[in-house]
Amino acid sequence: MKGAKRIIKKELARVFKDKKLIFTMFIMPAILMFAIYGLIGTLMKSMNSDITEHRDVVTIVNAPASFKETVKATGYDVMASVAYTDASSYTTNKSQYRDDVENGALDLLVVFDEDFDEAFNAYAKNGDRIPSIDVFYNSTENYSSKAHNVFNTLVANSYRQALQTVRFGDLERLEVFSVNEELIEKEAKKGTEFLSTMLPYMIVIMLFSSAMGLTVDAIAGEKERGTLASMLLAPISRTEIVVGKLVSLSIISTLSALVYCVSMIFAMPMMQEGMGAGGVNLSFIGIDTGLMLLATIVLMNLLFVSLISAVSICAKDTKTASSLIAPMYIVVIMAGVMTMFAGGSEMAIWKYAIPVYGNALVVQQICSGEPQLGSFLATIVGLVAAIAILVGLTSKAFNSEKIMFNA
């Protein structure tokens, strides 16, 4: 396999001696990940801060005196800009109030029945009319949604309890039982939900895109430029050329994809901080799980390189190869998306051997802190089998004069 080693050295030297390629493939991805996630986190934090600090604009119609007391007692009149109006004014300007809510000029409109107190005091038995409060808000406006939530939680609930106290006296008589909750969770899985959902999908996409860009140019591109034909005339067996090409391309694209993955893992907390979510739990990264994750990524990448090579070698040029690979990219994306909604349900072991889909599920298990040896071994066996078939097909294509020179 001396010929294969020569090919590997040649391909690696072509990349690692080119400063532009090094920057594009290994440095720029890390910068982009931190820049993108950092920007998202900053923008989300700014937006959330703006919503929190915004003083809600609220108009209340026909408010009973008891309700105004609750507003003062809860401090809601300090938190929000509350304006009271009567029924006649509301009737005259009803459409304008509703337009203001729709356009964002008014965050919340609260309308009490005109005879709210009378209906409340007159209630005596089942079937009597219950007074109502109409609340108008705009769910498409962040300020309005926040005003709605705060009003319901802070004011409406407090007012309901105050009126219940008036009607029933001791509210403890209404409590027929209490609920005591205790949170029980696995420490290993705490803080892994977001990472285990997004990382498998991102790994699949990044591995395929990295492999596609490099492999199409290294196979179909060289075939189009004629450099591959001259390589075939060298005193190296075509099988060695195939092995050398696949191994070198796998090394380069795996390193590029790993830069993306590692950068994303460490940049993700910047985004989550802006979203107000908990931190990312990286406790799943140990020697054993790290090796399992690395082995899965390396073999997945070799699978993609082998697949793209098998297609590229049958194409006349890079344009044709790219058009043939595009449908495969869509299938890969769909397989990655499916893992985001797997939901942790039990699956037959053989399903983990399904290329891409099963592999991404194994990555998900590892990231969630619950790797399963059986599913890991199944995915490795499935990857090795698929790679062997694709390498065999690529070698056969390389040995076909018709494909190599007349495709």
C-alpha cells in the first residue's frame, strides 16, 4: 500500500500547505460558530431585556372599586401604565381601542361587565349569572403577550381569591387536598436536552457538506481537469488510488467537521444565555463516550466520502456530480431532522445500523448521557458494511476504462 500512502501524503500536503485552505476549513468555521451563536445570544438577550423592562400600557373599562384596590395592593399600577375608563367612553371608542391593541399602541384591554358588582352580590345558587371580565390582547406582539401573562398571574388571580374570600370566608375550606411535588431527574441528563436534540442533526449536515465540497472537487474536479487520468498512468494500482483518496479526504473533512462541532458545543452556551435557558451540560464527554462519539463521526464521514466518491466518479464534471448528489443531501437532511423528533422511544437494535439515521440516534444517546453499547456496536457494524460496499463500487468504477475516460 505504498502507493496509497503517497496519495494520502499528496492530498494532505495540498491542503495543509495552502494557508487559504487552512483558514477556510479550520479557522473560519470556529470564528463563524462563535460569531453566529454569540450574535444570536446577544440579540435574544437584548430582546428579552426590552420586553421585561417595557412598561405595559393597559386600559381597564368599568373597573369596580374592589378591583382598583387589588391593582394597588399587587403593585400593578406601578409596573404598568393603567388607565381607567367608563362604559360610555368605551362604547363610543370601542373600535379604536381594538385597533390600538391590534396595532400595538395598547398592550391590554380589560372590560368588566357594567353590573359586575351587582351580579357578583346577587349570585345565590347554581344557574345564576356569573359576571365576566373580557381581556383583549395581541398574541403576535411580544409586549401584549407579556402584559396578558402578567395580568392573569398577578392581578386576575389575586382578585379572584379576594372575591372568593368575600363569598366563602375561609378559603382553606375549598382546599380538599394539597399537591407536593418533588423533581427527580438524572444528573447525567440534566442540561442535555438542547444539545442532544440539535447536535446529531448538525453533525450529520456538517459532515456531509464538508465531505461534499472536498470530494466532488477531488474526484469529479480532477477528472474534469484531466489530472486524475494522468494519475491513473502512474505506477500505482487503482485500488491504492481509491484507498488513498478516500482516506485523505476523510481525514481532512473529519477535521473540518470536528472544528464545527467543537466550536458549536462551546459556543452554544452563549446563545442559551441570551434565551434565558440553562447551561449546556458537557459531563457526557468522558474517555469512553468521547471515543464512541469520535468513532461514529469518523466512520460517518468515511461513509459520506465513499458515497460522494462513488457518485462523482461516474460524472463527467463537477456540475453533473453536484446535481447527482443534491437529492442525497436532501435525504441526509431529512434523516437528521427525524432524529430531532425521535423522543427517546425504544427501538430495535438493528435500526441503529441504518446509515445516517441510526448513526445520528447513537450520537443523540451519547449527548444525552445515556450511551448504549448495543446500539453503538450496531451502528458501527452498519457503517463498516455500507463503507465496504461503497469502496468496492468505487474501486470497480476506477477499474472501468469506460467510466474513467468516457463518462
